[in-house]
Amino acid sequence: MDYTIIIGLEVHVQLSTESKMFSACGTEFGLPPNTQTDPVSLGLPGTLPVMNGKAFELALKTALALHAEIAPFTKWDRKNYYYPDLPKNYQISQYDLPFSLGGWLDIPLQKDGSGGGRCGLTRVHLEEDTGKLTHGSGGFSEVDLNRAGIPLLEIVTEPDLRSSADARACLDELRLLLRYLGVSDCEMQEGSLRCDANVNLHIEDNGQTIATPIVEIKNLNSFRSVERALNYEVERQFTKWKVDGLTIKDAFKETRGWSDPEGITKPQRQKETAADYRYFPEPDLVPVVVDQPWIDRIRASIGELPSARRSRFEADYGLSPYDANVLVEQGQDVADYFDTVAKTTNAYKLASNWIQQDILRVAKERKLTLDKFPVRPETLADLVGRVDRSELNTNQGREVLGKLIETGEPLDTIIEAGGYKMVSNRDEIAAAVDAALAANPKAIEDLKDGKKKPDAVKGFLRGQVMKLTGGKADPALVGEILGTKLAEFVG
Ligand code: MN
């Protein structure tokens, strides 16, 4: 039996503002509980909200970058429910007239060439965050209202995703975009990006398509857990359907919580419907009118976005889509670094390889972003250029790079002191090849007897020649001369 997985995401993103959505209260993370509060965040009687203009502009910027349609007129609504982390007993949100509708996010291909494509968006709206409850200590629950009232952007996708890997890729790309826009730090551990996933199956059964009840998964606190929870839920729904045959018509949408240690989802509640929230227009806030000049001004503030940057890396530097993506998806610092390197060398592919392999490895080990990397991009460009012009061979180049990182000395000093220079003299290399052959008669015997494969023998002897030349020989020339000599033996 065959089924299609249908996934949609709901992402809440904390906007990087200094003050809260509807008051001047601060938003700094990590302060002692209930020290970032004010009468508005505490929901004290008689207080009135005032909209944070910066938050609205960050929201506009995001929606424009997501190709959404901006509403000329938008208002606020009260979403009513009682919970200890919500002192007003309602959340100010947007219901029927959100500031933006539609839009899409283009997801790049995965490393294995699968996935990719466009994920439609249903809406993006603005709201305020709730406080945080900590259950546990001595049977008590504690309420921290530092987070209450922090601006949140809710991004709802269409059910366009078809696998857990798609969902993961969508989140990766969304986070990258939000960081490029500078609207959020998207730190999942700090709760500034939170994600719920809606999932069900379309099962092909006797020429009919049957949809299983939709489940919303909560408590997803890492991208990895999003993938795991979706995989689990797909299996669970299929198995359950085989047993009880219940479809979307027989059951309400269910909310389930992901338990990461157990690797399962557990039922939480039947999902509230909009009617349960008794939405009504927020009487304490004026609607927002967004005119074209405002939209134009915000649009002009959007810099180059990840997808445009990938295309430019492919078009201007001839990088493969794979390489362009690796450089871009690592973050702005990496793409900026490559951009600077590419300004001073034309060896783009080589530069891209070295950044991906050597520079990023060291940066990761030392937990450095590339704007703080000890080898500046201009120096890497200089070094890569020398390798590209065959002044140094690849191994020498790598050694020099290692020394640049360790010592911080100037490139010329390291090259001179280490005597790094590639030997490309044909006679000199031919002599080394002859010497290597003379010193290794056993290898030649094995080749003649067919005991060892020609490639293996050639590889071994190449290593010997490189040793004899102190690692300085031009590897291509060694391969050529060695190949010609060996061909004589196998006739
Ligand atoms: Mn929400």
C-alpha cells in the first residue's frame, strides 16, 4: 500500500527588538525571572498597549522577503484563553486580517540531489509571546514573565512538504533567510525559534485516496527532533489506520507532544478550534495602514538573500549548485569570506574547496566565525592563486595554510623560510622517477607478474618520487613521466 506524507509547519520566531511588542519593557535574554516585566507585560488593570513600530517593520521585511502580499489595512485581535503564563487571559494576535498573506520559500536541493522546490506560505502574522512555565521543583510550577509580550512572528506554511527531510530543509532555509534579514537570531535553545508540525497521510486504497486525521506535533525543540517526530508520526498514523480505519472525517485534529528521550509522540488534547478562542478585535489598539512608500522603503532595506547569492556564486564564479549551496548555507560570514577571496583570485573552485575543507574545519574546531578567522580572505586568495599558478603544489599549499593559521606570519615569510616551491623541471623529475624505479625492483616485478594492479604500483611509486623530491614535485608531471615509464614494463 502506498501513501503520500502531507506536512505543514507553523514557526514562531522571536523578532530582535530592544523592547516588547506593546510596551517599552526590555527583551534581553537570560536575566533572572520576572525582571524584564512592566505593568503591560504583567497585564495589570488599566494598562494600554502601544505597538512597537520596529517590530512591525521587521515583520514587513520578512514578509516581503518571503514574497508575501502585504495587506494595506491590518488589525489586532484578542485570542482568549486562560493559562498561568498569560496574565491578561488573552494574547494579542492577528486573526482575520493579518498583515500578510501568501508568499513562498524556495528550498535548495539536498546534498544527495533530492528534495528542493517551493513551499507555499499561508500567512505571516504578528503577535506577542506568553511567559514561561517551569514545572517541577517540589511540586510547584514557576512562572517567568520575562518573555511575555516579546514580539513573535508566526509563519504558517501550506501543507506542501512531502517528507521529514523536506521539513528539515524548509526550516534550515527559513532560519538562514531570517538570519540574513537580521530579524531574529533564531536560537532554538533560547526559544527564539519554535516549530510545530502538522502531518497526515494520503493513503491510496483500492483506487481511493484516504486522508488520516491531522496531528499537530508540539514540543519540537531542535530541527533533529522535527525530523524524528515526523518519522515516528508517519509510522504511527499508518499503523493506526490499518487497525481502526479512522479518517480525517471521523476525528478532530489532535495535538500530540514529542518526547525526545522516548522517541514517541503522546496525546495532549483535542485541538481547540477558532471558536474556542472567542477572537474579537482588540479595542485598545488602532489598526495599521501600510502604504506603498512604506513598503518600498522596507523593500529597499533588504540586502542580497541566500537564494540570490547561490545564483550569483554559480553565475559569476562558475561554482556548482552544490558548492554554491555549501558556502551559502553555512551562514553570511562564510559567504562573505568567499566573496572577498573571489575578488582577488580567479581560482574560484579551488578557493571554494579550501574554504569548505580546511578553513571551515579549523573554524569549527575553534568555534570561530569567519569574520574572526586568523587567515584573512585576501591572504587565502594569494595562497590559492599561487597553487593555481603551480608555484606550489597542493600539499605544499596545505602545509603553508596550516602554518598561516598557527603562526599568523606573513605568507611570503612562511614560503621563504620553508623553502616551498614546486619543482616543475622535467629532467629533475625524470631523474627522481628513475631513482624510485631503481630503488624498488620488487614493485616492478609485481607489476610484470600481474601480482599487483598497475594503479596500485603507480600510486606507490608516485609516493616514492614525491618523497625523493621532498614533496616538491609537480604531481601532474610525476604522474605523466611515471606513466610513460611503467607502460614500458607492461607492454
Ligand atoms: Mn501563535
